[in-house]
Amino acid sequence: MIQAAGTTLALIYHQTVYNLRTEHRNAVIGLLLTIAQTAVFIMAFLVIYLVIGVRSSPIRADFMLFIMSGIMLFMTHVQTVGAVSASHNLASGLTRHQPLNPAILIAAGALAVLYRQLVAILAILWGYHMLVNPVQIEDPIGCLLMLLLAWFSGACVGLVFLGIRPWTPKGSKLLTTVYQRVNMFASGKMFVANVLPNIMLPWFLWNPLFHIIDQARGFAFINYTPQKTDPLYALWFSLAALMIGLLINFTTRKYESLSWSAAS
């Protein structure tokens, strides 16, 4: 069992490295591109805020840190959804070669996103701390846990889209894109949950990322206490999505040889 676990971990490591190098042949440049993508996203939202006349944070805290607290978790979540949903094709021959299996490809795809985003977040926070304004985070451990929960929930949701991909490839890609675009607004990264009118809450409370971002701001800022969100909801939602995704994937692998393989 120890040897099998070591082999699996080694395969996940090598597949993760492979995924990291697929975006660019030079790993350093690939990481710099990820950092640049996140930084451009932050600057774009800063420009949007300035255009509509918002020049201060709704929380008594650093305005840029308020923006980054939402965008960094959003980027981690939606990129993990995309990576896991496209991690492999259940009908492909690659997954039939032992000891490589779908679980390794899924884990490698998710870990590659987590690694890239962690490096990008640390680099951007360090640069902002050194060049612009000192970064003060009230509870760094709590913020890190929310980041990991955003990543885990993205992997679980992506697993559901991965399971329905063999049944309807175009439909799965469309649903993944729609989910990512809806989270541009439904994640709540542009506003504070505590000031949201109760009549609008049902439009956002279904979204685990909405709870995660709001709770992360509660850990990051000493002057903010989340009152309308619950981190346990995001955790239970993720576990439910994980179970549904596993059931769909196991069912698909059970019947794929009777339909798609025979048709091909």
C-alpha cells in the first residue's frame, strides 16, 4: 500500500509539472504570465470602480486589498473549475494505461491551478507591500483556509462538469463557461455582503464562492464581521458536488464502452 501510494503521488507530481509546462515551455515565464493575468484583472476592476465613482472601500480598510481579496479567490475558483472540467476525456485511451488513471489527471489539473495561483497571490501581495502600501491581514491562516476552500469547491464543481462532458461535450463546455461568467457577478467580489438588501440575498446565497469571499474578508479585515454568510455552507456544498461528480463519473465509466466506444 505504501508503494502504491508513493507511485500515485509521484504520478500526480509529474502530471502536475507537465500541466504547468503546457502553457509555456519555460516554467518561469508561465508563472509570470499567471501573475500578469491576475494583476491585469485587478487593475481592470480598479479602473471600473474609479469610472463609476467608487474611490474608497466599503470596509474601513485598504481599497486595493478589498479588491484583491475578491478577485484572487474568484480567479482561483473559476480557473480550478475550468482545469478540472477539461482535465481528461473519459473515453480517451490515455486513461486506460495503468497506473495512470482519471483521479491522477484530475488531481494534477487542480494542483497545477493551486500552485500557479498561490505564486501569483504571494508575488502580487509582496509587490504591493514593498512598492505601494504595507499589507496588513488580520488573520492570514483564516484567509489561507478560505483560499483552499475556494480551490476545493472549484475542483468539486469542475468534477460535475467533467462527468457530463462525455454525454454532451459542447453542453459541458457551455455550462462551464456560463458558470464562470455568472460568478463574475454572483461571487460578490464587487460589493460587501453585509450591506446587500435581504430581497437580493437569494440571488447570491446559493453560490459557495459568495460565502467564501465574504468570510475571507472577515478574516482579512479587523473592521468587518460577516453576518449573512457561512463557511460551512460552502464546505457542505462542495462535498455534495464532489459526491455527485463522483457518481456521474463512475456511471459514465461503467457504460462508456457500451455506447461511445462501440460507435467509434
